[in-house]
Amino acid sequence: MKYVSEYCYEFYPRDRVFLSKYVGTWPPPPEGEELEEPDRRLLAVRRGRADAVVVTSDRIIVIEAKIRPERYPDGLAKVQIYKNLVEATPELAEYLPRPIEAVLLTPILHPTVAKLADEAGVKNVVWSTKDIDEYLRRLYPYLKQVPRYE
């Protein structure tokens, strides 16, 4: 979460930023029943949770961040789902009908995932911090470039 919050702080300092934002709608309670808050929270698993949603003056940006290269495909799939759930999110209704963009935030360029992101209309932003670079060097001392999965 620190990674995405630092990114938002640097690139969207004056915009509305929601971190770890649920997107989508709550499922309706069983007919004739009113759910109490603890029960309602349990249903949150049916909503998506984007790492960040940024509201600028002219658009809504859904951001999913992944640090480890083997998780980039998962992030790409999730951000597309989250983008589609924004319009159904009651808490974001006041910001519509702004265009909605999807961003996959990664510290390393993964050529295959970047190509797939481009084809899906997802912007793959490559951005890192010194902490992330050091973490990746310790985790993958042999890594010079992400392998292609072709």
C-alpha cells in the first residue's frame, strides 16, 4: 500500500485519492430483511477492492499496483474488472460521468504484460522508489529483465 500511496502523492497531490477503495455495489439483502452492519461487512467480499481510485477534474483513474513481476498478470485482470465496477459504486456516483481509466502500476516493465495491457486499454505505468528497487534486488538478485512468457 505504501507503493501506491507514494505514487498518488507524487502524481496526484491535489486530486481526490481513495486508497484501498471498494468498487461495485453491495448485494441486496434477502427480501424483507434488513442487515446489520457486521453482516453487511461480510458481504464486502463480493465487491472489488482497488489499490487506489483517483478523481481528477476530468477523469476517474483506477489503479492496481503490483511489485512482484509474477503478479502482474493478476493485477492486469483485476484492474479491468475494477474499472467496470466504478459506475456501479454508490460512493463514486457524484464523480460520474467522467471517463474512467485503468492503470497497472509496476516497478519493472514486463513486455508481455505491457503489450496485453495496451491491447486491453489499460495504461501500464512503470514507476519505482529506492525502497522498491532495493527490495527487488534482494528478492531477485539475478533479475536484469523480466522473462517473457510467450
